[in-house]
Amino acid sequence: MLTVAVAGTGRMGSAMARALARGDVALVLWNRSGGRADDVARELGARTATTPAEAASAADLVISMLADGDAVREVWGGPDGLVAGARPGSV
């Protein structure tokens, strides 16, 4: 089964997670404000991560839905960012 991490579970990210949940994928959700990811995860039966790196380390594919360029730089490139946690061969 493919595992997809969704980083950013605001309006667009949660809609993407809901669409993915209808398929045969496992979801790992992360959001800068953790409560939002927890709410969506409960709704979908998904799991959450405490950092972007943790989400990426559990996923075959990462999708991000982030607010702006500063958020993208932080979430992808920060010390606990998606790149830091990415598994070899993941997308």
C-alpha cells in the first residue's frame, strides 16, 4: 500500500487528504498547528506526525499545501523539514 504524507491540512490540504482517503492509500498528516492535523486524522482514520521530517520518513510520496513561500522554505528545508526526513526513493 502506498503511504502519502500531506503537509498542510488547511482548507486545500484537508480536501486533498479526504480525496486520497477514498483510494487505497495510507495517510500521514502534519500541520504547523497540530490540532488541525489531529482533527482531520480522526475524521479519516489517518495518523499524524509531529514534524515534517517524521511525516516524510513514513511516506512514499509527500504532498504539501502551504500558505506562502516562507512556509514552503521552512517546512521543506528546515532542520526537521520534509527533505531532512525523506526516505531514499520517495517522491
